[in-house]
Amino acid sequence: MTSDVRISVLGTVPAGGRGFVRDLRVRWALEEAGIPYAVEKLGFMAERSPEYLAEQPFGQVPAYREGDVTLFESGAIVLHIGEKSEALLPRDPRGRGRAISWLFAALNSIEPEIWNFMMVGLLYPDQPWREDARAIRRKQAQWRLRPLAAHLADKEWLEGRFTLGDLMLVSVLRALRDSDLLAEFPTLAAYRARGEARPAFQRALAAQLADFEDQPAAA
């Protein structure tokens, strides 16, 4: 399929990262918006070209190209896609503002605490202070997740309909896949499952898994 949109992705990645590389967020947004795209595969540890670093100064994925427009950072890219599609970003001022606020909340208020909690366990398994640090990080993550669960309550989506705020928040909550933390918040666990059940997410996930070279797809 031809497309004016091209995103950079990883062609190889360690098994635990399959289905969680951040180009998935962009693929999901493009699928929700009905925008076709092409991919440029990069090696996991390969040196980045000067041309790529001019587009993505940190050498990460995804980078996004659309004609003369180039973007990096998944949040910025998803917001750009949302500007093209009411499926992701409401056109009424209030709805638009709330959706954008949740996008930034996912990245700034929720994700750092989740990331810090998960990384202590993954990066420092043999350190004597690991469990104490995890307990502290767990409390900090709970501090952020508790008001989020209270706001969601019995709603299907954060603001009554699915928006790019939900897309980003579900993407962030998926990082807790190997933790029992989300089990403390059944409302958020069900919310994450609803997001993952969306056909557009399933198409995006299948596409990411299919692009990994010489690696079996992971469920």
C-alpha cells in the first residue's frame, strides 16, 4: 500500500520488548484514523545515520515523516495524527482540550511512575536494596493510579468516548503486564483490556510483531 506517511520501527528487538516498542502507539493511532503508512526498519543497536539523527536527535523510534513534515516523540506524533482525524481528537473545544490533557497526563503524570517502578525490578535484580526501592516506587505509582481509577469510575473511556488520551493511557498501562500492581485497580485493568480489544489496536500489534525479522511472533 502506498502512503505519504512513513514511520521508523525496529526490525529486531529482544523477546521481552516485542509488542511494546513505542512505534506501536503511532501505528495504533494511524489505524484508528484510517491512514495507511509505510515503515523504515532500523537495527536495535545499529548506529544511526546523520540523516536519521537530524530527524530524531536521540536515535530512537519512532520518527514520523509526511512530505516535508517530520516529527519525533510518540506523544507529538499521536497528537499530529489526531489533528487529522476526529476519531482520535474531538473537534469541539472542550472535548479537544480534555483529550489533549489526558495525552499529556499519560506521558507526564502516569508513565514516569510506572516506568520507575518497573525498572527497579528489571535493572537491579541482585541489589540488596531492591525490595525497599520497589516498595517506595510502588507507593508512588499507586499515588498516581488511585485518582486515575477514581476519575474513570464506571465510564468506558475517560471522557465518554475514545480519544487519543485513552490511546496513550492504555499504551502506558500496558507496561504493567508483568506486575500485580494493576490488579489493585480492577477498573484500570478492565480499561486496559478494552483498549487492547479494539480492532485498530489488534491490527497495529499484529503489524509490529510481523515486522520483527527472524523472530517468532509473541502473543
